[in-house]
Amino acid sequence: MATQKRKLVVKIGSSTLVDRNGTVDRAFLNDVVDQLARLVGEGWAPIVVSSGAIACGLERLGIDQRPTDMPSLQAAASVGECALAAAYDEAFGAHGLTSSLVLLTRRDTADRTAYLHARDTLGRLMELGVVPIVNENDTVSVEQIRFGDNDTLAALVSCLIKADLTVILSDVDGFYDKNPSVHPTAKLIERIAFVDHDVMAAAGGSSTTVGSGGMVTKLKAARVLGAAGIPLVVCMGRRDDVIVDVAHGDNVGTIFDPSAHPHEITPYKLWIALGDSARGTLVVDDGAKTALVRKGSSLLVVGVTKVEGGFLEGDIVDIRDTAGDVFARGRVAAPADEVELAVGKNHDELARNRILAHLADKALVHRDELIVFE
């Protein structure tokens, strides 16, 4: 019987892949591939979530300054996807490995059926020994269907394939207790079991103009991966043999280790967490949060204190506490305008209202369609 391969997702951001001149660093790309080829020989099955298409396209088109208009950026992405895929294909081919290109948008994953097809395709590619190169389809993406950053996309891919390990190659050593570019005394935190309010508050914005993500997006990815039971390591991408060392369990960067907080999360709930972007937010009181986090309850409308966004029935919404922390996400059973009318009313007031009576006892977000990150 064949040994089950361990699944590895490696995310490479633009700020790591692109050099100071704004062009793709092919020596670095080849080094990453060399490391992954070694791990393939050790029984790992990798997937690469790679940025860099726009930078590749601008280089190929001879454009020095990054455009600001969407058609030019999407045209550069169109040219760059071919160049980037060719670079990976050549690098993996030198090791006798085959790579493939998989382009995704929110439109592809918001639909549950399409989400499952993406999962099955990635799984089959890995069974065939192919190394998928995954990127957001920037050629057609607009704000409404964008993932927005490849940290989120890497978390999605990891959940799709039930990865054993996710690695984000960054331009920093890991997660610090303070912004190291501002505070010289900042300390690297080597292990984080749970992404709580204090951890989120310590995160700064993106430190680069090349990429679209920052430490906050990595923490959001870690939060979802933690719910899925998948460890995440954030580390300096240009450290020698960094991917191999992380895969071997060496102490590198910051590991977000969910083993101390095991979750039983269904594939359907993982789709709720990542498949579609949130269309709005429900702010809930402390009692409702306790019921959701500690008691495994559904969310009732009487626990909602504020409504944000113009969501419809069946949309995905974030659930936020009074301190401003998003601690859950779920599928809402009523549109925003109805929920707004119901906010502030108790059970009896709702039951007497002919328009809102159906919300008196009905779960606004049912437990079966709710994922809690705490």
C-alpha cells in the first residue's frame, strides 16, 4: 500500500518574489523550486500559491511604472500569467516534475458546486504528481470577486485539499509583538496558539507597495486555518532552505499551531469561512457572543445590536463583538433591511409584529451554517 503523501501549501508574495527593480527574481524562484523538489522526494505533495503575474507582465511589456488603471493592470496580468507559468514550468521540469496553472476568483468559489470542483481538480492534480501553481485570476477579477490577497487564497487552497502544513514566505522573519520597523525592541513570537484580540491589535499594515497583503491578512488566514486544524508558518522567504527546514519541523519564523484548540469543522463550514466574501456584518452583544462561542448556540436576532452592509437572505456575513473583533462568520437567514427593523426589539415585540414575527424564534444564523473562530 502506497504511503499517504503529506500536503504542503507554500504561498509566495509579490514582495518576496519581486526584486528591488520590480522584476521577478528568477534565481529566487528556482531556489524555491529546488527546495520543493527535495520535499517531493521525501513524500510531500506541494501546491504553490504564487503572486507576481502583474510584475512579470509589466517586465515583459517594458513598462517601468506600475499603472493605476484597471485595464492596464489586467492586461499586464494576462501577459504575466503566461510568463510566470513558463518560469515555474521550466524550473520544475529541470527536476523531472510537471506543474500546472490554476486561476481562481471569488466567483469560482462562492458557488458551492464550483468550490467542490476546484477541490476535486486540485486533488487529482496532486494524485498525478503535478505541482499546481495557483493564483488569483487578475485578468478578469474586479473588486466584487477578488480575494484581495493571496494569503486568503492560500488559506482557501489549504482548506480545499486538507493540507498538513501551510507556509507563507514573507519579507519579515515572522510575527512580532510590535512593528519591528518602528520599535527596535520588538520581539519575534515563535508560537501562537490562538489569534485573539491582542494578537490582531499588534499587527501592522502592509510594509510594501508591491503586495496587497500585510500581517493582518496573514492573521486572518491563520484564524481560519486554526479552525480547520491546519498549522501555518510565517517566515522570511529568502532564508536559506527555509521551506525544507519548516517542513522538517525546525523552529523557523512564527508557527500558528492550532493543536491546543482542536475544532470539529465540516467542509461546508470551511466553505462558509472562505468560499465567498462577507456581504455585511452583524454586531452582537456580549450575551450573544457567549452563547455562540461557549454554548454552541445559533444566533437570534435579539442578540444583534447593529447591522452593516446591504446583504440579502442567504449571504455570508461577519459576526463582530462590541470590541470590534470578528469572531464568527455565517449564512444569514434574513435580509439586512429586515434585521435593521428588528434590532432593539425583544421577543414579544417581534412576535406581535406582522412583518418581523418570523424572526422571533427563527435562527438568524443557524449553528449548522456558522463557523466560530474562537
